[in-house]
Amino acid sequence: MFGKKETLTKLFFATDIHGSEKCWQKLINAGAFYEVETLILGGDITGKGIQAILEETRGVWRTNFLGEAVTASDEEALQRLKTRVRNAGFYPYCLKPDEYQEFSTSEQYRDGIFTRLIRESVEGWVALAEKKLKGAGRRIIVTAGNDDPLFINELFEGSSVITYAERRVIQVDADHEMINEGFSNPTPWHTHREISEEELLREITCQIEQLKDVRNAIFNLHVPPYGSKLDDAPQLDANLVPVDAGRTYVPVGSTAVRKAIEKYQPLLGLHGHIHEAKGQAQIGRTVCLNPGSTYGEGMLSGYLVTLDKKSVRGFQPVVG
């Protein structure tokens, strides 16, 4: 007689897409491409800024995008420009000369527009996921990151294919639970979701205490553990300029995350936050992964992870 066939769980993990339309589209398609039922998107989902496009004269739009002066002389060219901006993770906003003064001088005015554009973008992403994945037997588990404004939490609620998991314990399969924390330790940029290391450890521990089997769990924590090499970033001076032309790297991860992993030794740690620190690390028995991010190029970096009932069977970095 043949023994019972072993059940394996295959996951796809990506993070830090920062508003890139192309990366979101690739994430939705990744399930079918890699034959994976569960897709996990780590934090820093939203874009970092508005790309103002000025209609200088009727039917002629101009902007400076990533250091390049760009002119669109018809609607077709304008649409190409908007697509380019969205794929790079920014939000295009067309304005006429009479609006330019208020846009340029009022932070409150710009913030209102930024909030609206983020909402419209995320709502569009959810609608696209519903269209593509409903009935396909696949789901996306989404968490936030320090760059994500708090109001995005509500935008994923009610989806039939997206599970918004921030600060919730999620049952990934019959054998594996996952905790999810998007807040970071303090950064020089004072972003939306930052708390002290002491607070961060309390929040993580609160979720851990809800687990039935911590050693078989996944810790989906946006910030990498301190000193793991998954958190190495260019050292900055007092003006937030990289020292030594960006050649000197220092650890900037979380001591709270490190302590939690060292103490509880989960099966797997999923991290992001530091785009240039792509790789894997071993902390005791825990496999920690950071797929890195090249969202600005419209490339989706990720890890394919295979779990059996009690261990990480394998993991593979992928990009496309």
C-alpha cells in the first residue's frame, strides 16, 4: 500500500510596491503564473507622492518626471505619461495654471489631493483583484507598512479575494498561522506608522500570545530584525544625505523584531522595508526573508516559499 501523499503549502511573498500599478497587476497574476493559491503582500503599499502635470496651454501638458522634462501634446501622449507615472509608483495629477498657485503653496490642499488619489488607486486595485481572482481559488493577504497612511485599513474590507491582515492573526492553512505587523521602529522620515521599540515589542507579543503553535507560525513583520543583514541601508548624515557616496551601510532594523524572533523561534519571518537588503538570514531555527524591492522599475521581487507541516521545505527568490 502507498502512504498518504504529503501536503505542501506554497506561498508567494512580495512587499514594498509603493503604489506601482504594474507591480499590483503582476501580483494579481503571480498566483496563476507560479501556481500558488496564497499571495502575501507586505507593507508599504501606497505611493510616495503626487506627480503634478501642468496643462500650460489647451491640450499641451508639461512636467518634470524623475529629472526628465516631459511634454504631452495630445490625449494619447498624456495617457502614456500617466501610465508611466503610475507604474513607477507616483500619482499623476493634471492641473491648470489657475490651480497651480494653491497647489504649490498649500500643504493642506496637496494633502487633500494626495489622500483622494490614494483612495481612488486602492479602490481600483481591489476592484481589479475581484475581477481577476474571484472564483479562482486564490487570495491575497495584505498588510500595511510604515509609509502607509492609517486610512487605508478600511479600503480593503469587504473584499472576497483580499484579506487585510494588519495586526491580526491569520490562518494560512491547517498547520500554519501568521501574525502581521506593519508599524516600524522610528525612522528619520517620521512616517505614518512608527512607534518605539518597546511599543513595537508589546504589539508583536500581543499577537504571538494568540497563536496556538508559535513554533509553526509565520511572523509577517514589515521591519527586518536588527543586525540580520536584511536591514542594511546606506548610512545618513544629519541632513539625511548618504555618507561616503552611499557606500557605507549600517543596520537599521528593529531590535524588537529581533528579540521576538530569538525568543519564540517561529518557522518563518517575512520582512521588507529596506529595499536594497534583499536576501535571507537564519536566526536560530527561523528562516527570515526580505525579497527587496525594485518597484520604481515596475519589477515585482518576491519569494516562493514551500512549507510542509512542520518546516520550511524550500524558498526561491523570483523577479519579473
